[in-house]
Amino acid sequence: MYNFTQEDLVQYLYKETSPEKTAAITAALNSDYNLREIMEILSGSIEKLDTVEMLSPRQQTLDAIMNYAEKPVEELHA
């Protein structure tokens, strides 16, 4: 039984794993049906995310974040 996290599998799909981990996941996928099912679900999710049109946040939202970030820590905990 292999103990890969979803993060490991997503990194594998994006080709961000080390050569050793890539080899281990590839070997596991060849022998573990459940892991292949999980990988298919993650792969499908990534494909769907790639088709979603990303919208920029409103300027008001960005301004509020920037104003919050400029405050000193003491003011935030007062």
C-alpha cells in the first residue's frame, strides 16, 4: 500500500515531483487501481479548472487588503 497525499499526486500531474517520487508514483499507478481512480478524478478536476474564466477582484477589495496590510500590528490587536 502506498501513502501518497493528494498534494503529491497534484505535483505529479503538474510534473513538479522529484525523479524518485515520480518513479514511485508511476510504479504505484501501474499496480493500484484505487490510486488510478483518485488520479483520474484529480486530473479531471485540473482540466475543469483550466477552463474556468478567472475574474479579477474589484478595486475596492484590493484597496481594502492594501489598507489592512499597511496597518501596524499593534493597531490590529487593539
